[in-house]
Amino acid sequence: MVDLAAALRERIEARAPKIALVLGSGLGALVDAVEDPIRIPYADLPGMPRSAVSGHAGEVVAGRVAGVEIVILSGRIHYYEAGDPAAMRPALEALKAIGVEILILTNAAGSVNPAIRPGEVMLIEDHIAFSGRNPLIGEASDARFVGMTTAYDETLRAAMLRAAERAGEGLHRGVYMWFSGPSFETPAEIRMARVLGADAVGMSTVPETILARFLGLRVVAASVVTNMGAGITGAELSHAETKEVAPQGGARLARILAQALPDLAG
Ligand code: HPA
């Protein structure tokens, strides 16, 4: 853990990024917008959690987007890979240790809201941790009792909505429900998700948001919708579809983020 922060510090501390961006499945193209990049394969970073999921590159990219220094984690490990909801903790702790203050989380998701379609982007306003897992189980201090009333920072959300308007891109708002995966949901689970108040479903982001709030990072998060939830169209879901559709919404999200970053950086 200490090693990871030290290794990151050595390679990118001079850039002093205050904003980190975690990329979801198939969203690797967001790194194309980075100017003057420093690229570090996760394999070169001791203790960096590595995902074995296809569509997740596995590198840190530090550089400027819209004049703002950011550090991108291109590839994230998921709960379903090893059954550890805190799998991303070392990475988030290292980001905190090098001075990051704001965490932008992205993911690919299924929509359970008929008004939110594949290729579109949804700003996460709130979440439901339906997996029942929590990355802070086992944490010993009172700091584990993290308030989640405004987990998704209101000021940062407002900045994203203004940025989308400037970019001329639609940006839905909604609730993200975390299923453990890796199997997709059943049609009955998707109907349940809708009844319980979800707009999108996915297999990531929620444990990272909880960990980030625990660490005192401000969080803003967005889903790129790659498909309607199981049973809505009748078509079978697949990871191949996620990877194929994600770049379309990813390009939209990249345009919104480019507009938002100067504002987020304050
Ligand atoms: N469900 C869960 N995760 C997903 C989906 C989905 O329909 N699409 C992309 N990631």
C-alpha cells in the first residue's frame, strides 16, 4: 500500500493531479483526450489491484485534459473477480496519498428506465447497494460509520449538468443499483430494480464510492448505458455488447468531462 503510493508519487507527483478518473468497461477511449500523457502499466506498480476482465486496459494515465491535470485508472477490479468488495481500496488510498481530492467514477450499465437508452449517459445521483456487500466490513474504527446522504457530491453534480449543457450532450440523472455480477440480472430482478427505484444496474462503482467517502474523497459518477436491462427487449445480454456499445456513450461522456473538468477543479 505504502509502496503503491510511493511508486505513483515517484512517477506522477510532479503533475499534482487533484482529480482521478476510474474508467468502466469499454471506456478506455477516454484516455485519448489526455495531453502529454505519462502511462504506467499496472504491472509496474507494486500492490496495484489488477482486473483480468477484457475491455479493461490496466494502466494509469496521468496528463492534462482541458488544461486540468488528472490521473486516470484505465481498468478497475470488480467485486465479482475475487469476492472482495474492498478490492479497489489500495488504489484509492494511493490516490488519496498523492493528493487526489475528487474521484470521478464511470461504468457501463444496463438501463431499467425506458427513457434512458443505450449509448446515453446517466449522472448517478444516488445508489442502492443491492449486493448487500460493504467494503468497510472489518474496518475497526468509528470512521467506518460513513454518512452516505450526499455520497454523490451536489456541487460536482451541478458542474456536470452545466457541462453537458455547454457540450450540447444529453445527461440523464438517476439511481444506480449494484448487483454483484458476473452473471447479468434476470428479467424478474430487473422488474424488481425498477420497483425499488433504480434507473440503471451494474456491477461496480458502489463499493468505490463507499471507500472514497470513507477516505474523504469527493465523488461524482456517471453510467454509460450499453443495453436495456434483461427482459426489456427480449434480447440476451452479453459482455461483447457492453464492449461494443460503451465507446459510443464513452465519447459523449468524454465531451461532457472535457467541459466539466475546469469547473470540477474549481
Ligand atoms: N447489468 C449489469 N451490468 C451491466 C449491464 C447490465 O445490464 N450492462 C453493462 N453492465
